[in-house]
Amino acid sequence: MKLSSIVFGATMVMGVLADDYIISFRNLNTPDSVYNKVKQNVVKKFKGKILNEYTIIKGFTASIPNVDVKVLDMNLNEEDSSYPIVVEKDSTVTIAE
């Protein structure tokens, strides 16, 4: 097995292996100010890197080193409970034939 297939869904951030997460808002009408504050927290507080931003849903993908998904979810959701955030680890999805 190649190393690249072992670490799929992970990225190097500042020389540290980081996991990729999808961070989205349940409410599509979440104000841009709330959305941007969450992105800033991911970058500054969690030393993350924004990888992609979505247009169909209100959300983005970020690579974040050394964080447990539950801790990330709790920290991001305590900012403003009026706009719940969904945090999930990014992974490969396949369709069985």
C-alpha cells in the first residue's frame, strides 16, 4: 500500500500532519459575519488552513492539526448557538457496485 493512500484525508499544515474537516452551518441564512468569524477561529485558534469553500451549502473544508472532532465541534458551536455548526471529518465516500 502506498503512503498516499494511507494518509488520504490528511494534509500537512506547518509541517504537522493534519486531518481534514467539513465545517458547515445548518442554517443557510447564517450571516456572513458569523461564517467569517468561524473561519477566522479555525485559522487562528486551531492553526487550521481553509482548503475549499462551498456554494451549495454554507460551509468549508479545513485542514486542522492535532484536534479531536468533538473538541472542535464544541468550541465552534459555543461561539453563537443561534447558528449551529456541523463538524465532520472529511473522508472518501464510495458507491458499492
